[in-house]
Amino acid sequence: MPGVTNTTPASIATCSDLMLGSLTVFVNDGGVTRVNTDKTITGGTVLGPGSLHVYCEDMSVSVAGDAIASHPPCPLPAIHCAAVTQGSTNVFTG
């Protein structure tokens, strides 16, 4: 089971961008990140696939390893062209 992605520094994207998330649903003091709704602070939308069973505000909850759309400053450095989410180390979902 992968860790839930949220807006805390422990769940930043692999490109080191912070994540934006829910303003009303929290885990580990950070807003839960939702697939096809939330983005990195530089505009990369979380593409998923996310959790198959857990939802937040009618959207699939993002989990560790979800793809993030290419976002500035892609193409340099290239890490912003193929980033993924990093999840919580103590809150998991199936």
C-alpha cells in the first residue's frame, strides 16, 4: 500500500516541488492531494492513477508514485518533465 500524498514537505514531488492539496481534508497536517485536481506549485497536475478505493472530496486520493504532468521549468532540468509524487511514510491507502 503506497503512502498518501499531501502538502507537507515529506510528500513533495520527486522534482522537489511542493504539492497543493485540499483546504479542508488533512493528513499529517497537510492537505490531501487529489488526482486530476491538485498540482505542484509550478503547475504540474497530479495524473495518478491514485488510490482505487480512497477518495477525498469525490476525487481519488493521490499516493506515492503517481505521475505528475510535465511542468515548468521543463525541459531543463529534465526532472520536471517526468516527476512523480512521494507519499507519507506513516499514512497508507490501498
